[in-house]
Amino acid sequence: MDRQLGNPGPVKLELLTDTAAGELLTLQQAAYLTEARAHQNFDLPPLMDTLDDVRAALADPSIAIWGFRDDGRLVAAVRMRADGPVGEIGRFVVAPDRQGEGLGTALLAAAEEATPAEVTVFRLCTGERSAGPLYLYRKLGYRETHRSPEADYQLVHLEKPRMREPG
């Protein structure tokens, strides 16, 4: 599936494999630095992941890790774990130099669409100071369900029902 998103060239959706582990870790660390700065917490779990952690996630049959490539470069990625009727979204990242181009919106929509049919609700969380991600999630139909304490800020938990085509 190729897409044209705003200014960027065509991007290609792919299910990531172990060969992308190093590139995925690098993208994740670059993207989560913004969150770490906003929350003044550089011990965020995505920043603590090792190459072995990423390889383990890529090998886990309950997790699908989708990514967008542009001219061979991994520019966005997201993890989706299907747990019965729940699709748990995590490690949703867009390269800092590519944010604001629609990649995140398109990737999240593609990952939701590719998730097994038994998933009826999607869930994710982010820090309360994550203005850009919170705006995006709300724009895409995610609604806050609750908050939980984390360091000196709150994690905002959001969910949305799976949209079905009429049919």
C-alpha cells in the first residue's frame, strides 16, 4: 500500500521484522525525546528499551509492529497488541523531522484497519503534557477514560470503539 501524504514522497506501509530492530530503536529514541523533555522524565520506558527488547517485541506473535518507510528510511512506527476485543496501541512514533505531515494519522488508521476483526476497541495512553499526541488522538476519535499517576505528571488513558463500515 503506497500513500501520498502532504509534502512527503510516497510512503510504504510494512509489517516490521527483526531486520528493522536497530532502525526501529533509533526512531523510537529520537521520537520519545520530545516526550521526555515535556515531562522532564528521561526514564520513559520507550527510552529505556534495549535492542534486545525491541527484537523481543518484533518476535512476539501477539504484537504487530507496523511502519512507514519513505525512500527506504523508517519514518513512523506503531505497535499493536490484540488482546481479545482490545487493541493496545504502543510505541507510536514519527521521526521528529517528519512530524506534522500526516504520517501519524495515516499510520494509526492503517494499523487499526489491519488489526484482527475481533478487536472492537482501541486503547492507548500518553503523558498529560503531550499536547501534539493528545490533539491527534482526540481528532481521531479517542476519548479519555481515566488518568493514572506517573512521576510528577499524569498518564492520560484513551480509547475509541472500532469503526465498522456499514454493511
